[in-house]
Amino acid sequence: MPTVAMVGLGRMGSAMARRFHGAGYDLVLWNRDPAKSEAVAADIGAPVASTPAEAASRADIVFSSLADDDALREVYLGGDGVVSGIQTHTIAIDSSTVDPQVVIEVGTAVDATGAVMIDCPVSGSVPVVEAGALTVMAGGPEEVIASVEPLLLSIAKQVIRVGDRGAGAACKLAVNGLVHGLNVALSEALVLAEKAGVRRDIAYDVFAGGVGGAPFVQYKREAFEHPEDATVAFSLDLVAKDLELITGLGQRVGAPMAQAQTGLEIVKAAIDSGLRDADMSAVAVYLRGDSA
Ligand code: NAP
């Protein structure tokens, strides 16, 4: 079994590392805040590297899950970054939601070392990782993607090759445009029903049971119905980051994104009301007027 360097142990990265371990892969861990790598290491008994370069130097596959463009650049291209330690036979897989241009920039630097990088962003949140049911949008050479498919299938129910490197990131922004649109629409619909006198759980019964009852509407039910107890699966600051990337890509390629632009303004207002670290479903909390 190849050794996997898991770089970035946030909500998604930690859940992914546990799945890789469960599938029998040896891991080496790195996270900027060592408390998170130590916590996962204590659970699965994997070594912790002191830099991304060291983690990469000990692995056949580098798998990264990082917050945003800056994090990806820093962890790969910075001093002691992945690029300075990666071995020539190693495949780097980045699963972060980032700008396709940054994927290409970082991927080109990885290629220059003799190693190779593909982008594999994912659709689905932490519980979906835990169930091994993500959708992976893979960008890169077919044979490279095929060679790491067994690893990807330990966190995913399907791996779809969407094109060359960068296409995964572009497709991820497109699908997140859909998900974030749904999140804002669901928030508005729920608050509309409540303010018009329909009980929250009854309105949700109708939404979940009707034609709009997408998987997202189903699995976010607890969070929308009981926001005070909601586990943060995807924080609002990352939603804002996504919507900035989505509207930016739209502008670059000439795709109209009026709905996403409005969604971004609503999410920013929710963040300004004190909900930056709250779950994405807290858009409804903000619209209800219940922000702290
Ligand atoms: P998270 O819990 O906030 O974790 C972010 C990770 O990025 C942490 O490991 C953090 O390190 C690291 N990081 C941030 N800035 C950094 C920097 N400058 N240098 C080094 N490391 C840095 O986020 P998440 O929810 O796991 O999401 C990770 C990625 O997956 C994001 O791109 C997100 O958009 C995407 N995604 C998330 C979901 C979801 O439902 N959560 C679903 C699909 C895709 P520290 O611990 O040191 O802060």
C-alpha cells in the first residue's frame, strides 16, 4: 500500500485521514496548527511531520485539504512547502475548493520537480466523507487519476474525470454555485413559511417531501430545524470564499452569475451579524433576525 501524506487536517482533512487509515493506508500527517495533527495521530497512530516538505518526502501520495488559494500556495510553494520535499515518483492530489488558476500555478511547480499533481475537489460535507460517499471531480491525466482511484474510492462513491488539471476546480465552483444557491433559497423559504405562520418542522416536512427535496435539503434538516445545536459542517466564511471564487470565475469566462452575487451579499451580511464561524445553514438564523 502506498504511504499517504495528509496535508491539512481541518474538518474535511481529519475525516478523510480517518477514512484512508480505515482503508489500510499508512499515513504521515501535517497541519499548520499541530494540535489538529496530534489529535488525529492519537486516534490512528500515524506519525506527524514538522513541515509539509517533510510529510511529502515520506510519501508516495500527497493528499491536501486546505482552506483557500493562499493556503494552497503557502503549503505547496512556501519555504519547507510540499514542492521542496516531494519525490519524483509521488502523485499530489489537492481536494481544496480553490481557483482553477491557482491549481494550474501550483501544479506547474509540482511538475517541475518531476512529480505530478491532479486536482480532485469533492462534493459533500463531513458526514458524506465519513460515509465514503463523496463525489470527486478529477482534473488531470487519465492514467494518473486511474492509479489513485482506489484511494479516492475510500472517501467517494464516484470519481468523475472532468478534464485536464484545473477542470476539477472549475467544476467544483460550478456545483457549489448550485449548492450555495440551494442553501440561501432553503433559508429564505423556511423563514418565509415561519413568518407566515407555518411551524418550522411542518414546513420542512413539505420541503423534504416535495420536488425540491434534494439530498442537501434532506441531510441539512437537523441543522435547519435546530440551529442552536447545529454541528459546523461548512462554515459561513468558507461559503463566502466559494461565492467570491464562483462570481470571479463567472466574470472571467463570461457566465452571468446574478443569483450567486446576491447570495454572496446575503452571506456577507450574515457574517457581519456575528455568524462567521457558524454552519452554512445559519443563513436562516440571520434572515430570521436571530443572530447573536
Ligand atoms: P477547515 O476546517 O477550516 O480547515 C481548513 C484547513 O486549512 C486547516 O487544516 C487549516 O489549518 C488549513 N489552513 C488554512 N489557512 C492555512 C495557511 N495559510 N497555511 C496552512 N494551512 C492553512 O475547512 P474544511 O471545512 O475542512 O475545508 C477544507 C477545504 O475543503 C476548503 O477548501 C473547503 O472549501 C473544501 N470543502 C469543504 C467542505 C465542507 O463541507 N466542510 C465540503 C467540500 C469542500 P489550521 O488548522 O492550522 O487553521
